[in-house]
Amino acid sequence: MATTRSSKRQKNEPYELLYHAGIPGRGEHIRLAFEEAGVEYWDAAHNDNGASETYPLISDKYTGNAHSPPHLAPPILRHGDLTISQTPNILLYLGPRLGLVPDQSEDPEGIYYINQLTLTALDGFSNEAHDTHHPIASGEYYEDQKDEALRRAVDYRLNRIPKFLGYFERVLGSPTSQGGEYLYGGKLSYADLVLFQTLDGVSFAFPKCVKSARESGKYGKVWALYERVKGRAKIKEYLASDRRLKYSMGIYRHYPELDEE
Amino acid sequence: MATTRSSKRQKNEPYELLYHAGIPGRGEHIRLAFEEAGVEYWDAAHNDNGASETYPLISDKYTGNAHSPPHLAPPILRHGDLTISQTPNILLYLGPRLGLVPDQSEDPEGIYYINQLTLTALDGFSNEAHDTHHPIASGEYYEDQKDEALRRAVDYRLNRIPKFLGYFERVLGSPTSQGGEYLYGGKLSYADLVLFQTLDGVSFAFPKCVKSARESGKYGKVWALYERVKGRAKIKEYLASDRRLKYSMGIYRHYPELDEE
């Protein structure tokens, strides 16, 4: 089965991103990779049949097919008959194909550092931003867990944001960053795109807190990286385009009361 | 730098697991991989110098070395001069080396399915178990967030446990499982070990809830996998040994009040 599957793959098969329309969410990390690489992709968020292509794959009746186990949640990447989910996993697959990881022949273990940094940004820094407005139950309304959210947001602002910013500042000062422009190896990787998007989302959700963190001067390398990625030609063009979705009711939400001192 | 690093690696360099002593925690997923593979490893939990080897690498003063960026948290794997963190990342590195993923030449994309299933178990099912007793702040005491914990545990028991069990039941019924004995490809992979350990931890933390889920008969394939992994010769020997640490104040904690109807 597996050999057949792989041998069927065509080089020019389109990349398809299956995700909710209307929020950047975790799908945004995949979009930024395609945009930076200048590679065409089909995006469910911008196509009329996006929902009908996406939701059957995460239905609790779906039992997968010969080329794919079921998926718990989107984003899902479809590439020919390969269908995979989990954001860091999709990036792991795309990284070498889009030139967003160190060259395998020169640095065979670079991918593990890129993956480590990506997991730290996504499953820590970014996921915990979601939990500030949904600390009790992801399926219930914010308004029904607001008291708990107010408490959790204090911890996120006072302890977690400084912890993650401090961590990435150290990464950018480490010998493996090779100069501090990017997280690893002196060259842009998808880990930088993930950190950029996480910082951008956290800045939207907690503008006061982030302003004060930036003004503290403690995390200069992190914010320089943020501006550096934002200013890259293809990213800049993308962020100004209609393809970039607005933040709304997704992972990153701006509730002013969660950002108060 | 990278080429030198890689070429220095010796085949017989020891695997070293750097993690907290006293709890199985996320380090347990790495231990189970070594134990199933029958491969020797040095374990910080069972050595006097374990803490002095581990904690400097996650100090907020540590800026990495030529072969390793800083780490946010353990577990950390050291293998020669490679030092990597993040549990799913360590497993990704070890999988091919320990024979716990599909053969790369026969199924080059199998690793992405194994990684997808691992991330779903670890960053969803398992992490959320931790959040039931620490829904507000991981740095504060349970007793100081007990009201919120009681509320969050209800959601975990009523919505999240059934969601994850249902998902993995479907995975075991999917064509890619190839028979339902293991999650992917008819053969044990590290994703099965991760699911086993997560189920074991959740069973410790929520015994009543799990008893009722098992008796419902809805997740027969999942619990059969749990027993199948538990009964594998090397795992069985390991679980009965002193090397298997007891659950205590880690990810999985048994607070009877969080398990009540």
C-alpha cells in the first residue's frame, strides 16, 4: 500500500489547505510557509467548496481512507493522495519541499532543531493564548468562563509571555542562531514564520502587555526578528493582500479586560 | 558546523534522557520507546548526577552551545553532541533509530502519520489532563485553583475523554490501521506507546470515569490496544521493574474530587 501511494505522487500535484474560513488560526502557519516560498496552494478559506471539502474529514463518522487515518481537527494538508493533520506535522512535511529548513545533506539534524523551536512556539506560547479566553471548556462561550479567563490572563501576561519571550531571546543569542537574525543557522526557517505569527497574534490579543514588553528593551532580538520577517518581500505583499484573514473569534481574541493591568 | 557535528556522531554513543526524577511525566514516553526497543539508555531519574546534568540546560541563564539551542523544558535527549527537546521531537528522532516507525524505504510518508497520531495524543489528550488540575496557572498550587479545576475536570470527563477515545477508536477502525491491532500499518510504532502511556495516566487520574468508559463498550479497540501494549514482553518486564516510576505530582494526578460524577 505504502509504496504504491508514494510512487503515485506527482511533483506538480497541488497543495491544498483545509481549514476553517474566517479566522487565521493555526492554518495561518501553513499559509505563511506557502507565501514565503512563493508556492501556489488551494485554500479552503477562499473557495466556495472549502467547507464541504474540509468538514467531512473531521466528522466523528469519518473513518479515513486507504491513504489517511481520520483527523481530530484542521488544519489538514492534502497533497495528491497524502492527507495529514497537526500543524507542526504539516510544517515538517512542507519544510524540505518549500526550502524552509536547513539542507538535509549539509545539516541532517537541523530539522530536529527547527521542529523543537516550532513545537515550543505553537504548543506553548500560542496554545496558551487560546486558553486565556477558554480556560475551562473550549466548547463553551467565553462569557460563561470569564471569571476564570480574567485569572488565567493575569498569569499569561505576568509569567508566560515573559517566559516565552525570554526563551526566544536566548535562542537568538545562542551560537546555533549564528548571528541572531533568525532562530537557527543564520537563515530563515519555518520556525521563524511560526514565531512571527505567534507574536503577531499575541500582539493583537494583548496590545498593552506587548507594548510594555517591547518598551522594556529586554527582548530586542525577538522584536527585531518579528519586524525582519514582516518586512520580507513576499510576506509583506501577502500581509497587505486579501488573502490575509483578519483576527476575530479564533485563537487570538482581543478582550480589553484580559489585557488590563 | 553542522557537517562536523554529524560526522562526529558515533554509532555506539549512549542515549541520555534528561528529565525530572520522581515522576513519569513526559519523560515516560521516551523511556517506553527505549524499553520496547531493548536499547540501553542513561536515565537522569536513576542517577545521582541526574539533576546537575538536567537543570543547567533549562536555566534561564543558559544560552546553548555550538550544538544546541536552549531548551524551554525537559525531557531533553542527549545523543553524542546532539541535544534536543520537546517529547514528540525526541520521538521523531528516535523512531527510525529504534525501529518504531515504518521502514522509510517502504513507506516514506508513514512517519507523518505516526507524528500526527503522536501529536494528537500528547498535545491534546495528555496535556489537557494536566490542565484539569492546573487550569489557571501552572506555577501555582492546585489548592489555589481548585474551584476552576473542578469545573474544568467536568468538561474533560464529559467531553474531552470521549472525544479522544472516539477518535482513536476510529483510527483503529480505519484502513490505514490495517487490522486494528495497532494505530498504523498493522505494526507497533511509537504512537502506540504514546497512546498506551496516555491511557494509563488518564486511568490513574480518573479511575471512575475510565471504568465507565471501558464498560460502555464503545471503545473496545482502544482498550484492546492498551492491553496489547501492556502485555508486550519488554513492556511487561519494564512495568514490573524499579525503573517504572510511580505517578505522583506530575501530569497525571489523582484527586478523587475531580473524578466524581
